[in-house]
Amino acid sequence: MIHNLSDVQSSNIGCNTNIWQFCVVLANAVIGDNCNVCSHCLIENDVIIGDNVTIKSGVQIWDGIIIEDNVFIGPNVTFTNDKTPRSKIYPEKFLKTIIKNNASIGANATILPGVTVGEFSMIGAGSVVTKNVKAHTTVVGNPAREIIK
């Protein structure tokens, strides 16, 4: 289901995927099956999203971001793709950020460019992820650090 108040230019949208109102999905984006993209999201061209992914409201997924299967992205999570942003000056290629299978990212977390978030990891709400996150770990804070359960 693609809401009639969204602007979805991509034809690479999987079965049973819902894209709600006020979303923009650019032409070359790929979104898998059974995903839920909540309102007020932007998905750029060089983006791959796997199956069974939930993207809550207010998330922008920029060029160079790969989200694997069964990932949860909380509301207002901020992804970045340029380590040295300047107005009207663009890198030749954006850094790749990879969110691995079954990872969960809490509300308002910020993910810096070029990191990998490991399988089954958990990013606490409001955390700032500045480096790779190991699989099966939980990180919190600014900068995000692993906590021991």
C-alpha cells in the first residue's frame, strides 16, 4: 500500500510493503517485502532496504545506506553520509553505512557515516554512533559505548 499523499518514484518496492503519507522515495531506491515506512520519511536513490524492516516517522535515509532484513529504525533516527559536509560541495562517493540483520535503533539516535551496526545489536535512544557496533551488543550514550548486561 502506497498512500496517495506520498511521492514514490521507485518501482522497486516489495510485496506487502506500506509507505504512509508525506513520504518521498526516489527512483533508484530498493525496498524489500513486508516493510513499513511511516509518515514523513525520505529515502534517497542509492539506498537498499531489506525485508520486514520498520522505519518509524521522521527518518531520512540518505545515499549510501544499506539496511538489511528485520531491522527496526525508531522515530527521528538521523543517518548521515558525509563526514565533512559543506553547502554545495559533495564528495565523489558517499560512505557506506550498513545496518545488519535484526538490529534495532532507538528514537533520536544519530548514526555517523561509514559505520556498520552488527546483527541483533541495539542502539539506545538518543545515542550517537561514531564507530562500528559489534553484533549482539547494546550501545548507549554520546559517543555510543557498549554496555554490559
